[in-house]
Amino acid sequence: MSMTDSDELTFLLSSFFDLMGGGPSESELSGRLRAINKLDDLNIIDSDLDDPLWRVVPQIIMHRFGLAAFQSFKARHKAGASFVFVHPAHSHIVPQLQDGLRQRWTVNEPISRELTPELICGLYGGYRWHAAYAAACKYRGDIGRLATILPLSPCSDVMLQDLIAYKNDNRANLAEKIVIPRENLGQVMDGIIQAFHCPDVIENSRQLMNLGLADSIKISDSHA
């Protein structure tokens, strides 16, 4: 029997919660997802930091409603900071990337972080491409190598949009993306490792928390 779209999303999010330390059971998650029929349903979830599904609102929107809805969704909670992640394979770009970022943002002291399945999940877990990316890292022997995180502050929504534009304009110029064919990985997608990653506006607070760069105390409610 082929997996339905709803079954696939349940599987993707269950895998996320398993790697990130726990969450709703698969049956509970399936029931919660069945109750989400429109974006307004996700606005309610997004308002509550204590709802376990708050962590995966971006993934649900991308899967159910597409890229345009993902990019236009007005996330309620703000962190006032952000980050850029550089995969170990692209560590040589860090000095040039720092120089470019410093022209627009305050770049704090770089953080070296071991590349682990949990770190990868904190960035890409719950999305369709997560498994292929993780498999590519394992295939190349990158697990356990040091990645670089460049913390940025302050960072408003407007500055986050500027950061995304900077990524789109400069990422390919800094380093060629690494592509591992799906056939080599036993995946349905190629494994693609870009020069660097930065979160979208809707992802920012969640990924900061996933990476331990912020906690709920540092996340403010824009409606409060």
C-alpha cells in the first residue's frame, strides 16, 4: 500500500520528534494533523509555545499548503537574533562569509558544533529533503566533523528577509553545492549540501531553539 500525503507527513514529523528528544505519539500526531484543514488552524498552534506542534508549524505549512504559504505566514514569536550554518565540507568559506555578513549584520563569535543527526534534524527535520541530506552527510563521512554557526544579532523580520535575499544572491558564488545522487543514497531525492544555511522567518525562533541558541525565555510574543 502506498503512503498517503497525510501518512507521509505523520512519518516525517514522528522522525523529527524521535531525533529531537520526544513529542506526541504517532497516533496522537496523526489525529492532530487530521484536524488541520486551513492556515487558521496553524495560527492557533503558532500562538502556543507549549504546544509540541509549535516546533513543526513550518514543516506542516510547507507540506500541506506549499512554498508561498510558508513564505508569507506571519509567525507570532520573535527571537531578535538569527544565525548562519556552514556545513563542515564548506568550512573554507567562513572568513569570506563573515566579511560579507558584517557589511549588514553584527556577526558574533563563531560557534563550532559537531555535525550529528540531531543537529541536522534541528535544521531540516520534518521536511521531505531531510533524509537525503542526512544520508549524504553519512555517505561522505561528515558526521562527527565540525560545522560552524555564525550567530547574528539583532535580527528583525525585515533583517531576516534581507538575510534570505543575501543567501539567494551569494550562496552559489561562495561554494558550489555538493550533490550526491539519490541512487547512491537509496533515497527518493538527491542529497544536496549547499554552501550555507539560514532560517526563513517562520523557522527562525524554532531553529534557534532546536540548536540550543535560544530558549523560550528569549522568545517574545509579538501579540503580547
